[in-house]
Amino acid sequence: MNTVMKIGLIVVATLAAALLLFEGYAVWRASARTPAIIAAHRNRPVNLAQVGQRRLQMLLQVEDPGFYRHHGVDFSTPGQGKTTLTQAMVKRLYFDGGFKPGFAKIEQSLIARFVFDPALAKRDQLEIALNIASFGTIKGKPVIGFEQAAQTFFGAPLTRLNDHQFLMLVAMLKAPNALDPIRHPTENADRVARIEALLGGKCKPRDLDDVDYVACAGIK
């Protein structure tokens, strides 16, 4: 092995060790913050009973099919995409300065797997997710949680929405502003139709990254 290769290996090993140390610190820091984060979300306007088991299953089949099986991350379930509900909550709750792709994705995954998922029962995770989900902005103001979204887009409480309206909100979660049913009704309707085909067993995702349900397009 020549000198250049040796130097290269030393540099790579040094960078890897630095990254491991940095991410280890990030996980430790997240662990220290977790009790306060959980305490801040004990008051949950929307609970699971209000949504109902059937609609919760509809939500999970779209947003996180392996939710009850995985431990915060899921790299194998078709249609899952690169972010589980647990990771999505970590992104909202732990990255106060904003989330940027790259190393932050590694940190997000580590916190989801080793901090947040072990700290909260799945039931509590799902309930928090219902209350902090992002539904974009209306006139510059963020719409947060399913209850506020129901009031904003349908002028009714979440418990009074029908299944189709509920799925219109679920459809938004992939890209809230781009799938807003008021400003982008066609795009929202197309995604809802694909989701309904998926839920009806008429099609299925091709692979992990098929969150658009390509095979579901045009199915009635």
C-alpha cells in the first residue's frame, strides 16, 4: 500500500470516527430533551377514539404501513417511503433550527430508532402524530393537526367528516401545500382516488419508494 492510499484511509477513518462521535452526541442530547418534549404534548385535543380504528388503519396504510412492526425506521415495506410517522415526528419535535437533508437524515433516523420509539408506546406516538401533522399554510399561517385541518378545509370538526373528506386530509400529508384541496383540488382528488384504490385492494405499491402508487392511477 503506497503512502497516498495510507493517508486516504487515515482521513476516511478519522472522518468516520468524527461522524460517529457527532451522531452519538446528537442521540444523547435528544435523549436528554425527550421527557420535556413528551410532557409538552400530553394535552392532545384529538385522541384515537375520536378518529376510530378503521380510519386510523386507513391513515397508517398510507403513511406508515409497518408502524406497529418497526422500531422507528422502516427500509423495506412497499409504499413506506423514506420517512415513517416516527421519523416525521422527530423532524417536527427535535429540529428546532429547521431540518436540512444530509446528515440530519441520519440523525433523524437514529433519534427515531434509539430515543423516540423506545420512549413512547405506539398508541401515544400515533396520537401525537394526529395533533402535530402539518397541513401547509393558509394566508401565511400554518395549519397544524387533523382537527385544525378539518375546521380549515371543511368548516367542521374532525368527528363530523365522512371517509372521503378524511382521506382528502390524509392525501395532503405527502405534500401539504401542493395537495391542498382548496387551491389544488385536481391534484388532491387524483391522490385520493389512488389511495382509495390502494385501500380497496385494487393495486399495491411497487417498492419502498412508490408513495405515489403508480399502479393505482386511473383505477375506479
